[in-house]
Amino acid sequence: MTETTGTWLTQEALDRLQAEYDHLAGEGRAAIAKEIDERRQEGDLKENGGYHAAREEQAKQEARIEQLRHILQNATVGEASTASEVASGCVVTAEVMGREMRFLVGSREVAGGTDIDVFSAQSPLGSALIGKSAGDETSYTAPNGNEIPVKVITVEPFSG
């Protein structure tokens, strides 16, 4: 499966993001609104650090809600690839410029709380690897214009 539109997610990642969205858009908004109201009651807003901190937190929360809304509306849901070719949902071990790297081709949202590096299928490295198998060699053009050689060592499904 190639990632051509939206963000590729496993069903588990979609469910996790939907729960986060529901929480933030519901009780999260109510909690921050209550916090802002309580800080507003403290008096002069110009010198009220708690009020300004709460408003800043509200802005961050609203940005995350909008990010989640976009991801959820444009998500492509599927299972991690079990094929031997690189696709969204695969963990790839590759030699990049002579250095071995292990990373997920997909979305940071799929990786969740894991510490694995993530490259989207649309990134220069990800798009160069889509469809490649263990042993294949390719290259991609870095943002600075340099051609970067890549050799695929292993391809495995992401297990979370």
C-alpha cells in the first residue's frame, strides 16, 4: 500500500487519535475555559501571569485539535504491510551514506509512544524506498542538492 493521500494509520492509531481528539474537543476545552475564567476573576489581566499562561495553553490545545481534525479527516487506515517491499507501515533497516539506520516509513502518529525514527512516504527518503526490497540500492536528493545513496537491508512490518 502506498501513501498517496492523507496520513496512513493503523486502526489502533486511528482509535488513539480519535480518543485524544474527543477528549481535547470536549472536556479539555471545558477545563481550559474554566481555568481562564478563574484566572480572569483574579483581577487586572495585564499583570495576571496565570491568565496569560491559561490563554497560551488554550492556543496550544486548539492547534492540536485542528491538527488532529486534519489527520482524522484525511487518514488512510490499513494494516501494517506484511509484504517484503517497503510500504507505509514498514520498519526499514537501511544503510544511508554508509551508516545503518532503522526507521518506520509512515506517520509519527502511528509510532505513538515508541522512540523509532519516522520518515513519511512522501519524504525524499521515504519516496525513494517505496517498493524497494531487501538488497535493493537507490538514492534520493537531499534538500542541499546532494545525492544520498541508500541500501535496503531489511523490511519488516511495524508492530508498535
